[in-house]
Amino acid sequence: MKDEAIHIILFLLFITVLPLPGLGYEQPVDIKPDTLTVHVLGTAEDSRFEPKSIRVKPGETVRFEVKEGMHTVTAYHPDNRRDLRIPKDAPSFDSGILTAGDTWYLNITYSGEYNYFCMPHERMGHVGKIISNNTNSNNTSTNYKN
């Protein structure tokens, strides 16, 4: 009986510790089949978000998938020591350091432009934009102007 109790306790500990992907940087969200994905690519001068600019509707979620390198998805916001370049009522965001294989989700709550950058690669032009309004979603453009 004592051995069985120990096995049960060990099993419960194992299943509670097992799911640690991304070291807690993921935000819990309900994933919808039409969630838009931005790939985070590059390791230095070639670092980039693909697509660089996307259109979504308020209430949609954007999934950031890191394919290579070490990156962040960080809002242009005073909380991140940058000028405000997201809707004024929208909360600031920062994914923390993400590495290859990590996924991070951002819920878009307000209409407007959400400008973001990768902290280690901002000076190399690693920036992106989400345009949120109630018109056509799923439109992508790579014509982002900083």
C-alpha cells in the first residue's frame, strides 16, 4: 500500500512538472483555427518577422512561432522604454526571450496599429506591425515603413 501511494505521488509530480515549454512565456489563450501566425526568423542581420505586417480584427489572436535564433516580441510602449506606438488603451506587451521552437500568443483587443520589435535585433530593423480594424482580416503585407 505504501509503495502504491509513493508511485501515485511520483506520477502526479511528474505530470505537473512535465509541461514546461517556453519556460512560462506563453500566454494562455483559446486557439482558434484561423489564428494568424507570424514566423520569427534569423540570427543576426537577417532577423525578421514574416510577414512583417498583418491585418486582424479586434478580438483575434496572433501566434508568433520562433523558427531560429533568440528573439522577443516587444511593444513600442513607455513600459518598454520606447515611445507609444500601439493603441493608447492597449496593454503593453513583451514576450520575454524566446528561442527556436517557442510559441507566444498575443490577443489583439483594440483597433489601431500595434508596432513591435525584437529587443536584441531592433537596430538591425527587426520590427513588425499589426493593423487591427473591423475590415478584411488575414490580409498580409510586407510593405512596412518604420
